Amino acid sequence: MTFALIRKARQSPLSYEIKKQMHKIVAAIFLAENIKKIEIEAPRIAKKRKAGQFIMLRVNQTGERVPLTIADADPEKGTITIIVQGMGKSTKELNTKEAGDTISDIVGPLGAPSDIENFGTAVSIGGGVGTAIAYPTAVALKKAGNYVITINGARSKDLVILEKEMKAVSDEAYITTDDGSYGFHGFVTQKLQELIDSGKKIDYVLAIGPIPMMRAIAEVTRPYNIKTMVSLNPIMVDGTGMCGGCRVTVNNETKFACVDGPEFDAHQVDFKNLTDRNKLYLPEEKQSAEAFAHKCKLQ
Amino acid sequence: MMTFLPQFFAGMAFFRIITPSFLENNIMCPQHITTKERLAIPRQEMPSQSPDVRNKNFKEVNLGYTPELARKEALRCLQCKDPACIKGCPVNIKIDQFIKFIADGDFLGAARKIKEDNVLPAICGRVCPQEDQCEKACILTKKYTSVAIGNLERFAADHERETGNVELPAVKASTGKKVAVIGSGPAGLSCANDLIQLGHAVTVFEALHELGGVLVYGIPEFRLPKEIVKQEIEGLKQLGVKFITNVLAGRSVTVDELLNEEDFDAVFIGVGAGLPWFMGIPGENLLGVYSANEFLTRVNLMKSYQFPNNDTPVFNCKGKNVAVFGGGNTAMDAVRTAKRLGAEHAYIVYRRSEAEMPARLEEVHHAREEGIEFLMLMNPLEFVGNEQQWLTGAKCLKMELGEPDESGRRRPIPIKDSEFILPIDMAVISIGNGSNPLIKQSTPDIEVSKRDTIVVDLNTMATSKENVYAGGDIVTGGATVILAMGAGRTAAKAIHEKLMGIDTHE
């Protein structure tokens, strides 16, 4: 065979598609503007997941791997529920999905489960879409026999999510809004401080939300030495401990949020480092989001 | 003229001048070539993309032998009676025999011969450190350069695949036994291959969304095209191996659940190393400091070099200074990737001298051709950054070589007051991997070493847990593709004997 023939053969490699098991969306509804609740088929994960664990999801073949905490699961039906706020390109794209659509890849459950025991009185605090993550842990804390107080914060009334669900698992449930349009007028930190000041003995606090909120909660509970956990959201790639991209500084040690976390002792977390590291791809995130918005407009 | 009278001239070889036309003619009848003539053929260079072109693209660097080059190179093999090269190969490929097939022009025969011992020849022909294995043992190295065994292996495998002649091996009748293989890297794939051929039902679980393990997330496209990995895996699928992606052992499912709830008769653990080491120096969490695993995973697996067409971004290296800390193959992969992404300066920073670098010579050579700058005898002390916490430089200390240490390599000793700051925008730390803790945490009855690698009986790769075997980097720590492959095959044999009740102790 001549040289030319071989070259020709090389230019046309065998083509085939590797068939993949796709994950079907069984239900998808908006809970608030830009916040969607999506129930997806993922039987293996539904059976195994525990409160505090997350999945990594890739919407399609060119998508990035996005970490999302599992809000709920139905092992009988073989489905998991995630609650997604459209922030960047991938989450916005995910939020365009409807029942019947499919998701390319989901792996999980990832991360260490929440440390659940009967602490006594446990306060579960969710800020914004963080409420979706606080919810399963609140359920688990209740099941473990705790007196459960939930504080559910949002910017305004129409952004409050999971109010009914939170109430159902709480011994006391509070809503706070930044603009005072619903519930307590102010931040979740103020509500927590109010509870502490009222003389309530609090044994455990779990806070999940934007980094400034978690950082502020840590400062509220620090003087009282209340055990406080936060669920961290660093940038991740594989979520299996293989890349170290999600490293966070806890008690002056480097930890991988994907395998050692995502929950850590709030009083030991270096929030500044986490805030800085999450800015790593701001220009790229902006570029992607703008391109996606443009594409949506065209459609 | 010589073509007509080969026998006559063969006897007069001593006087003959080797000319290109002589070779062309004798390629057609290799049996008439004398040892002297074989020795006179120079080692055939691997055709490759020119350095200035390839350091800007992600296409494969080496282009592969043409049939003519392959046969010429194959003629260099002396066909030793007791070939040392075979002993130098971790899986004992019948090297002399497959090279003879190539010399005779039977390329498919060569591929078949290799596949008797190596199930991933297109991959191993590319990434094996042949210069430390088979080629190091080649008798020719005593006076000449060794036969390019790796290049020939690659040629045979590529020829078989590219001409559409890949043959599926026969699969024995079903034994009714089920084996789970965790990890679809080289260890898992080779184990799955042997087990399916022996008639067992095999399911491979992969944590990532793509199959191939380190072959897809670690080794770059320019060194190992992913299409080749895909096609090797496709072959296994056709044999009946079941692959399930997105299952992380230890989290999605445990070894005990596989054995007890999913009714697997045996489990092979080939999860790789998978926990990047950092240096533990200040500033390691600054923006722009990556582990080699993260940098390579973003580029190779997530295809961030095609951002924004692929969603995953990576540090924008264009016009920037990038330093990779380490001297292994992964470090070479990372630094050459950074160069391809447009880095102005791409450095290898290594604390010993070039002679001690563990990377393959070919990789070092390729890297240098592509414009990689080697900063030897330099040890980073600290990463420094700006107010926004972006990396701006690495404070390094110059070293000199002292006496050999326990690894046999000369120990680097700091030179006093030699500190300086190397201005860099991105750093990649490539100093090796530890073991992923998930298997250990979820299966406490598997014995692990102090370094958290799984302890096995090296004859069978059996762990301390009944019916559980392990191989590859999770056992050895970071090593090579071919060693992992060999371990997978050893385990497959042992699993087969165990499941079928074959007693090997007699």
C-alpha cells in the first residue's frame, strides 16, 4: 500500500456514537423568578444520597460539570430533586429544561453527608437558593430528634422558596426578607441574633447561602461557641477528589470541598480565600453568559 | 541489478556499500539481508509535525511510520535467539516475532502477534517508556541505537485500525460469573478485556462522564489522540463488556454493595491514584495556581482549549508566563499544553538537574523543540500574588547537587542567599499523586499501606478482602500505563482461576 493511501485512510477514522444513558427530567417548575425545581431520573443516586450531599451535572456534551446539592430524593420512583438558580450560562441553560427533556450526565451522590445527630436545638439557616440545600439537612436533623428552628432568608417575598416544606419540618420557622416585604424585615443574621438574645439555648447552627451570609453567621455564633457548619461552594471540575480545584482553607489547612466537605466548621473557614478563588473565571463566565443570552434572544 | 542476484551479492556483503536503492530492493526480500547490512541501517526517525507548527495546535505530534519506514526499521532487528527485549517488556510481548512480521510486510500478522500479549497496542506504542524497557534491553544498544520497538508497535496497531482490519478475539462460552471492574483506565480496560474473553460477564464502572481514565483526562490529545482510546473501548463493547459512566465507587456504590447487592462474584479496583499532591508552601491557593490534574483535566477532558464552544474555561495563557513545577511526564504534558494555549514563556522548574528528571527523554526532547524553557536546580519556596490574590511570581531558591539520596539520584542542596522571584502568571504543580481516600473510607476491610495504596499479593493482585482484586496506580502509586495494564491482566487471570475453582498451587 502506498503512502498516499494510508494518509487517506487516516483522514476518515471509523465514526460511531458511544451510546450513553441519559437522565430524563420528570418534572420542572419555577419556584420563583429564575429559581427552578427540577426532578430528574437518577435511581442509583436516589437510593444512596444522604442530606448534605451533591451531584455534578453536565447538561450536554459541551457542557461544564456543575455541582448542585441534592434537595430531595424519591428512592421508590428513582428520582432526585435539585433547585437551580440561573446564575451563569450552565445554570441558565439548565433552567430552560422542561419535563421530558434529558440531561447528559449526572454523578453522585458526592461529598461527605451532613454530620447529623441529636444536638438538642438545631437552627438551619438558608439564604436565597441556599434554602434548597438547608432543607434536606433540616429534615434529617428533625428525624434525629432535634428541636428544629429554620430561618429562611430572601431578598423579597417573591423570592422566598420552600416555605411550606420548611414549615412542615420545623418546630419554629421564620422567614426574613431584606426589603421587609414578607416575614421579618432584615437579614438572617439579625434573626439569629434575636433568637440568641431571647435566651434560647442553641446547640447547632447550619448556614447555607451566599458567602457573605455564611461568613456573617460565623461571626454571630463565634462569641457563643455554638457549633456552626457551612456548606461551601468553590469552583469544582470533577468532584471526585482528583483535581484539587475546589481546595479551601480550613483551620489553616488545605481541604478539598468535594471529598472532605462540602460542609465545614464555619469558625475555621478562610472565607476570604474562598471569595477570591471563586472570582477565578469571572471574565470567562461573563463571556459565556452573554453569548448564551444572545443565543436565547435569537431563538 | 542487485535485485536479480540477491544470493550472489549476499555473500559479498562485506564489500557492498549500502545505498538507498539497495534498501528499497532488499525490503522486498528481507531474508537475504545479512547482519552487517542490518546494522548499517540507521534508526528510522519518527516523522512528526514541525515544532513551530505543533506548539500552536493540539494535533498529534508524531505522525507514525509509513509502511516503508516501518519495514526499514524492522529490518534492523537482528532476530536474536534469546531476545532480551521481551524480558524488558512488562507484559512480555513477542517482540522479535511481531517485528519479523513487519519486515515481511505482513502488518496485520504483526498486530495479531502483539495483541496476544498487549490489548492496547496503539496506546502503549505511544505512551510506554520503551527506552527504559524493551528498547533498553535491545542488543543493538551495546554499539548502536536500539530498534524503535515502540514506533513499530504503534505502526502495526495503527495499520490494523486504519485499514479497518481490527479483529475481535473469540469469546469463550459464558461461565455465568459476573465481575465488576472499577475504573476504565488502562488497568480496568485490560482486566475487562481478558475476563470477557474468558466468558465472564463484565461491567466497568467509571466515575467521570468519559471512558478511559488517565488516557482521556491526563494524557493530552497531542500525545494520544482520544479517538484511538475511543476505538479501543469500542472494541471491548463489541466483545460484550458493559460500561457505566458517572458511578463513583465509594460514593455512588461501595465494593460491598457490588458483591452483596448487585451479585458480582468478584471486583477489580483500578481507580488510579487520583489525589494531587501540593507542595505545602505559602501562596498555593492564590488564583492561577493549579494542580497538574486540574489543568490537564480542564484542557483534555473538558476541552477548555475550545472555550467558549465548550463551556469549561481554563486560565487564559495567551502571552502569559507559565511555570510547571516538577520533572515527570505529567509536567511535560502540562507545560507543552500551556505553550499550545499561547503562553509567552513556558517553564519547567525542577529542583534537581535534567539528568534526574523522571520524564521520558522523548518528551523532554519534544518539549525543548517546542520552545519550553528548562529552569533546573530551582526550588520554589513561596508563591506571591497581588492584592486581588492573583499569582504574580514564585520565590525560588537555587540548588546544587550533592551526594546521591535513597532514590539513587543526587540530592539537591540549597545555595545560600540565592533566592529570587520568578515572575509568572500561572503555576502548575506536578509533583505526583497520592491515593484517593474513597475506597479506603467505604471499604475499611481492604488493607492499605501507609501511603494509602492498596496492598495486594503481586502474583494475583488479590487484596486482603475475599474476591476483591486491585491493580494500577492505586496499588503502585503513580506509574505507567503498561504496568497498570499488566496488573489488570494478572488480576484477570487470578479472578478467572478463583471463580472457576482452578487450583494453581499444584
